Amino acid sequence: MNNNFLSGNVPSSFGNLSGLTILSLYGNKLRGNVPSSLAECQKLMVLFLDANDFNGIIPQEITGLSSLYDLSFSQNHFTGSLPRDIGKLINLQYLVISGNKLFGEIPPSLGSCIRLEYLYMDENFFQGKIPSSLASLRGLSELYLSRNNFSGVIPEFLERLQVLQSLNLSFNNFEGSVPIDGIFKNATATSVEGNSQLCGGIPEFHLPKCRVPHIRGLSRTMKLIISLVFGILGVILVLTFLYLQCLRRGKKESASSDSDKFLKMSYQSLVKATDAFSSTKLIGMGSFGSVYKGVLEDGGTTIAIKVFNLVRRGAYKSFTAECEALKNIRHRNLVKVLSVCSGSDYRGNDFKALIYEFMVNGSLEEWLHPAGTNGEINDGQRSLTFCQRLNIAIDVAMALEYLHHHCHTPTVHCDLKPSNLLLDDDMIGHVGDFGLAKFLPITSQTSSGNQSSSLGIKGTIGYTPPEYGMGHNVWIQGDVYSYGILLLEMFTGKKPTDNLFQGTLTLHNFVMAAVPKHLVEVVDPVLVQEMVQAEMSTSNHHNEDNATLRMKTEESLISIFEIGLACSAELPGERLDMSDVVAQMCQIRKKHTVQH
């Protein structure tokens, strides 16, 4: 319901939508208060209300939405302070409240949102000091506090946030010395203008020098030594700065040429292919954009078009990351990029899209969890057989093995889940959505050496390895964990976020407790029904063969679950390598094919 002309208030009855996971209403003319009844939507993960005419306070009740990871209220007329219990949103990764009339201090509890990556509080009336509790936000990638009334000194912990890539503190009332390490070394990534009481910092900030107390009582020799030390340090700083500038320029040139690796397609051709991006052509939505089905005029080729929502901060980076990831990799089990569109739309706004080969059979998510079902088996409901699931699981394993061990630069997908796995007309699995992919140094694929920190990785709740939540660097074992959870989901039919899994009970523990003695209790009912029907369809004089056949199928399931459990082990050292996974899964398929 985005970018329409919807007006009026949001009905309080929305709170009755207990299964609602995404509510996206940005770009309308909605007004009034945000109904506190939304707190009843306990499964809500994304709440977009940007660019409307909402007013009133941000309801305190929203802090009870523990599954919420994206909260965007920018460009409205909200007043009052930020809820003091905002820290209860422990899964929050995006907090976007720019362009409102909010005031008061930043609640110290915000430091409890340790998964927070993007914090935008600019263009409000916030005041006071930046609380020291924000030092806990080690995964913070972008922080915008500009055009408020913040005061005090700029806290030193900001220069220790290793993942921080963009910082805007401009037009506030900060005072004192500007730090010179971390993000503050980069004048293009940091803005401190409009703070008249600031001093120091790197030369590019053009700030006055800080007053240093006059040193008395030093001998001429000591003064000479001090001057020499500071001179040498100055030369080192200049050389370091020039080196970093060269590196940054090289990265920019590389990023700008990413889209040049693909055949370009015009905006007009995509408009025609999708009937002007009609809602009837919409086949999927993600954090950074929407996916449309289209048919090209030239040849009638059916394509999938991922249009990036560039209003969302981070969408440009996602586009660049996906271009970078896909420009040099080729594998039968990876989604193929056909073209790229980078230009302007009919309004003159930036437009970026990736054009993929269309996958006729949609995503694995649609097959495992058909919309509108609650676990019941319906005759008209499409489902996957045991063999199809096994083949798809092997397809995914082969794709990951290629990314981890056979790419020129080892690649970690970072967001493996059923909705990112697409199926073609032959039900062959293809791994897609490389918007979060990371590249590893060849010498440190399995170590915790120089990779980028996982605290900047969004991922998806339930599939992200536990060590990422503690700040461990991105590594291939993270993908192995996600694959293990995916494998368990494929053969149990249960999502890792199923309501069944509360407290210490997880999908991993659920399967571990049942295998092998109580196997049937955790196997997807669709697969159990398949085994029963296979027995019944054979004549009675083959009863002994049927019993053997079922036993062999159960043995295959046990082996698959054991692989899934090993891959999703909490301790990374206990997980399998994807090369071993491929070998073992292929051996299971070989045995199963022979016995049938």
C-alpha cells in the first residue's frame, strides 16, 4: 500500500491481524495517531510509516513488539520523546525517525538494541548528550543525529565503532575536541559542520585548533625532542591519509564499474515489460526493493525485475553488493543476472534494477509454506516429494560449495533462507539475493582474522548463526549454519521461527530430541503421507518389500537430519564443511535411487 493517496487514520482494528508480519504504508497522506493496538500484532517485523502526516506521540506499546527489526517513522509530524523502553526491541536493526518534531534526550535503554545497524534521528529537536550506553551498538553502520540540539563533547566511543561507515553530527551544539581516529579519519564519511564550539579534528574539517596549555619548565633539548616526535607523527598521518584516499578512490572506481559488467536495459523497456510496474506483476518484496514479473517486447522473454527502493538508506549499497557478487560468478545453481538498469525514472529520480532469469516455480518458501495454510494437508495444495526436496537440498549445497571454495574470491551469502531459493521449470534450485554477500580474504576463509564484522550483517532471524550476534567476523561457517537450519526446515516443514519454538526449544533441539527413535514425530506430515501412500499403492504380495522400502526411506531421513544437526551445531568447530555436505548428500541420493 505504498505511494498511493490513502488518507484518514489507520484503523485500530489492524491490531486484530495477529499474523501480520509487514505493514508498509509509506508515501501516503495518512494522519492522526499510530494506534496502540498495533502492539497486538506480535509477529510484526517491519513497520514502514514514512512520508505521511501522522502526529501525536510514538506509542509506548510498540516497544512490546519483540520481533520488530525495522521501524521507520520518518517525514511525519510526531512529537514527544522516544519511548523510554525502546531498548526492549532487542531485534531492531533499523530505527528511522528523521524529519519529525520529537524532543527530549536519547533514552539510555537504546543501547540494549545491540543488533541496531542504522539509526536516523536527524531533523528533530532532540537535546542533551549522546548517552554512553550507545557504545554497546557495535554493529552500527550509519548514525545520523544532524539538525537537533545535542550538546556536550563528542563521545570517544564513536571512534571505536569498527563497522560505522557514515556519521552525521552537523548543526548541533557539540563542543570540545573532535576525535581523530576511526570514522573521524574520513572527512567524506563524517560531518561535524554547524557546531561552532568544536575544535581540532583532521584538517579537512576546517576547525580551529584546540587551545593547549603552555608548557613551562622544559629544557631546550626536551622541547626539541617533543617537536621532533610531533613532526614525525604529522608526516605519518599525512602519508596514511594519502594512502587511504588512494584506496577509497580505487574502491569507488570499482563500484562504479560494477553495473558495466552486465548488458544494460532502459527504464522505458522495463516499464513496458511490467505494464508500468503494475501491482498485478508484483511477485515479491524485500528490505530494499520489490520484484516484478515482466515480458520483454523483443522476443517475448519472461524476466524477473528487482527494483531497488532507493528511498531506503542502504539500498544503493545493496545494489552495489549484488552487482559485485554476481559479476564474476557462474554456476548452474545460482540465479543468473541477464541485465541491469541504472538511470532515472520518469520523475527524474535515480532508478536501479537488476534483471534476472525468471524462475517459473517461484521460491522454495512458497512450496514449503503455502500461503493460507496452517499445517493441514489439502488435496489441492502443491507440495514437494521426498526426492524433490533432496535434489533441491543438494542444489543449494553445491552452490554454497562453489561460493566458499571455487570462486576467485571466497564468498559468504549471509542470508540463506527458503525465500531466497528459487526453482526453475525442472525444479532445480537456484540461490539468489546477494544483497548481503561478503567477500573473504583467501588466506582467512575459516579463521577470525580480517573479515568484516558480522555486526553489520542483517541476515534473517532464525537462520543467522549465534556467533554473529556476539560480533564474530563473517565466515563460511555462518552459511553452513544457515544451510543446516534450512535442511531441517525442508524435511520437518517447520520454520525456525514457528510458534512451537519458545524459550530454549529451537528447531535444532526439536529434531535432535526426536532422531532417530521418534523420527515420524518430526518429519513433515506431507512426507509421512507420501510414504504411507507408496505402501498402499503396491499389491499385498509385496508387503515385505514395502516394509524394507519404508525402512530405507527412514534411514535416508535420519541421515539427512544428522547432516542438518551437524551443520547447525551451536559450536562452529562441530559444523561440517560444505564439500563434505555435498559428498554425503549425494551418497544419500545414490542409495535412495538404487533402492527404488
